[in-house]
Amino acid sequence: MKKYGDAYYAFIRWRDRHVSTRHFIVFLSLLVGIATALAACLLKFLIHLFQTLLTEHFAVTSGNWLYLIYPAIGILLSGLFVKYVIKDDIGHGVTKILYAISQRKSILKPHNMYSSVVASSVTIGFGGSVGAEAPVVLTGAAIGSNLGRFFKMDQKTLMLMVGCGAAGAVSSIFNAPITGVVFVLEVLMLDMAFGYIVPLLITSVTSAVLSSYLMGNAFLFSVSVDAFATERIPYHIILGLVCGFVSLYFTRGMNFLEGRFAKISNFWVKWVIGGLTLSVLIFLMPPLYGEGYSSISALLNLRTDDIFDGSMFYDYKDNVYFLIFYMIAIVLFKILASVATNAAGGCGGIFAPSLFIGGFTGFLTAYVLQLLGADLPLQNFAFLGMAGLMSGVMHAPLTGIFLIAELTGGYGMFLPLIIVSVVSYLTIIIFEPHSLYAMRLAKKGELMTHNKDKAVLSLMETSKVLETDLLTIRPDEMFGDLIKRIPKTKRNIFPVVDVDGVFQGVVTLEEVRNIMFRPELYSRFRIDKLMVSPPAIVDIHDPMEKVLKTFDATQAWNLPVCDGNKYVGYLSKSKIFSEYRHTLMEFTEE
């Protein structure tokens, strides 16, 4: 081990001397692309293997009772793996990446390079109603982060490697290299210098090429689409509005349901409730099984009968009104199935659910409009619905546009994709300023944004600018004890802290200046008679944006910091501004 360690550090020193950082980043981006492609292909292979083994013998024309068992078993196995083997929360993969970028210096734990692949393959393969994209994006980001750390790269490069991993994951899972880059810039909100686009492209293209070689280069949905027609623009706007409001339902409904499940602390109770909910929903509506891409393919090929396969409602497949009712139910209950999957112990993301609901929403909207007399291509509107939902749920119109353009193998629908995606996005931002991924962090002020000022503040930590060199004094000490401390410090602030470390108040030399030179008063006044309350108290866990708002509101130059009610130090505007300038320079330099 010692010899290996010596060789490793010798290589690091050699690289520092002979290989420029810019050139080494190109090598790393290529390496990340290869690794993420392998991870994505492994995940897709495992999901397909499990689903084939479990469901290939299912009846088509009647309900299958094993739907009541498989999903619950899958999320139980995944939950036990996470709870007792990984012993860490691996859910909400994209949110975790956003948090790592803004708060953890782009550091993701090593187990994230494999844990999400294992857990999500079992979850989805057994029927969990979630997507594989977020887990593999977390896997790719973790690969980038840990490779960067292994080669001792700086924080800016680590952030880039996290982005490269995410881009490679999206690129390989969808065979969509442009979407991989756009996803990183738009969803992960990395505000990088232009020169860093090249490594993202290298990773994305490398990952797409390798995954195509290993898994085939067929498009996820191989369906021809009709050419753009200007007379359909009003219907595109209508679909955009529908997608915007369905996105709002998706976002708020999922947020509400996740909050309800979060109140259940017992693992087994969660599994029983979530597993039962998921299994019943899949038994009643088999399209909710797994990612649901086969159901979307059925709609795109105008085989609406296929979405009734394995359902107890198979005999109603030719009833137009029941078809509409059935599809509406699928759209409404998909979010419950997805939340139940993850809450009960499963692992998966919202990428596939948003595409699934979008495909059904677009097809259903066009189908209803057809019944009302409009002449619309159902396949086109299913694709447009996918772009619209992704744009609304993720607040990422460019990602939605380019993903569907690449999935269809061309850009013939580019204009309607822009119309639907932009209208959907503009509709939802009226009600929700942040995407489902970002809202959890935004509430805490921990979100990296394209606003450079806020982005820099999100990278700053209160603990890093904390000043702990101030001398404290107890409230039961005398004024004379304070006078003895003055020569020992260069500060004019004395926090008053009791024997238990609880912050009581503050004494400033400005407040006692008029009696400082009257020795007869040194033994007359106790400190608790001289102390005053500060304008505000900062919590050590407060995000920096909130801290600066507190400084602005109080017009103070110094404020005490506490952890709960325990004193931990002081903050000063001058040190915060100095750290801000330093962070800004690191953040913006190319």
C-alpha cells in the first residue's frame, strides 16, 4: 500500500509539472464519459432483465395478480439495501447534485457511484413507477466528483466534473448528446465560462457514442412525425397551457404527497402503505408499471388497445369514453404511484414520470380535440406533450425542446416544440418560481442559480467567515473584570455568555466609554447591568443570503452567531465582503 501511495503522489506531482490543467480536464472529461456510459448501459440492462423475467408470461386480456406483489417486493429489497448496506439517503438524485454544487464543494460520496444503479434497477425492474434517469445522473455526477477528487482537482474543476458526469448520464440514457449539455446548463444551473462547454461536449458525445455501440443506436421512440403546419399553432398554444397546468399539478401534488409520507417515521409502516398503494395502482392501471415507455410507444404508434394489456379493464378497450377516462386516471395517479415508490423505500427519479405524463397529456389533448372536429396528428402531440411537461416540471424549456428533437431523430417539430415548451414554462412560473428539483433547496437558500450574486452567496458558508477571537465575559462578573480584558484584545465587542455557553447579550466599549476611567465604579456594576441586546442574532446554519438580509435590515456592522442558543462567534460585514470577493473571483475565472 505504501508503494502504491508513493506512486500515486509521484504521478500527481508529475501531472502538476508536465500537464496543464486545461489539457488534463479534457482527459478527465473523456474518462467520465466512458464511465457514465457503462453505468447507464448496466442500469438499462438490469431493468430490462428484471422486467422480462418477471412479466413476460403475464396474460394480456385479463388482470395479473402478481402486479400486487412484484412492486412491493422491489421497493422492499431496494429499501433494505439502502437502509442496512448503504446507510444513507440516495433519493432525489438531481436535488442532491444541486446541493453538492452549492453547499458541499461539489463533493458526492463514493457510494453514489454505484448505490443508485443497484437500488433503482431493482425498484424499476420490479415495477416501481419511477425513472432511471435521475439515479444514473447522480451516478454520473458522483463519478465525475470522485474522479476529480482522486486527481486532486480544485473546486472549480470538481464542479465541472460533476456537470460532465450529469451530461454524460443524460446523453447515454437517451442517446441525446446535445440534451446532456443543455440539461447541465439549464437544470443544474452551472454558470461557467465558455471554455468549459468543450469538456461537457466531450463527455456527452463520448457517452452517447459508447452507449450506442453497446446498446444499439435506435431512438427511444422510433416514430415518424408530421411536418409543421402554421394552422395548428392555436392548438399548440392550447397544449402548452394544458401542459403548464398539468406541470403545476405534478409539482404541487408530488410536493404535497412527499410531505405526507415524510411524516411517517417508521420504515415498515412506510413500506406497507407505499407498497400497498403502488401495487393496487399498478394492478388497476398496468401502464404505471416501471418507467412506462412501452405505453408511450403504444400511443405513438396509435395502438391505444395496448395500454389495456394485462388490465382487468381489457374488455373496455374499444370504448372511446372509457379510454379517455382511463387515460385521465393514469395521468392523475402517476404522481401518487411515483411518490409511493420512493417513499416506501424505492429509488428513482421524476424524469420518466414527467415524460410519461407528458406523452399521455399530449395524446389525450389531441384526441379530445379530434373528437371536437380538429384534424391533428396524435403522435406529434404526444411528443409535444412530453416536451411541455418536462419544460414545466423542471423549469427547463431548452432541455425539453432538444430532448424530444433528438428522441425523434430530427428537428422537423422544432417550432411547435418551442411554442409548447415556452407556453408551458411561462404558465407554471406564474405559480411556482422554482422547479420540483430546486424548490427544496430554494426554501433553505441553498440553491445555485443563474443570478451570479445569489450563486456566489450560495457557495459561501457562514461558518467560513465566523470570527471567534472575541473575548467573552459572564453576566455575573463585574465591570472591573471587563476593564482587565481590554488590553488583551483588539476588539471593542465583548459577548456576554453564561457558564453553559448560552448567549445573553453584548457589551461594547462605546456603551461604557463614559465610565471606563472611573475606578470607583469597577466593583459597583455587574456585567448583566451593562449588557445590551444585539440588533439581531444569526444562526450558524443560516444561508449567506439570509445573513446579508439581516445585516441590511439592522444596519449593523457586526452580529453575534449562535447554534441554537449557544454562542459560537461573531460575523462582520468586512470579512463577509472580503470572502465574497474571493469566492466571486474563483467562481468567474476561466
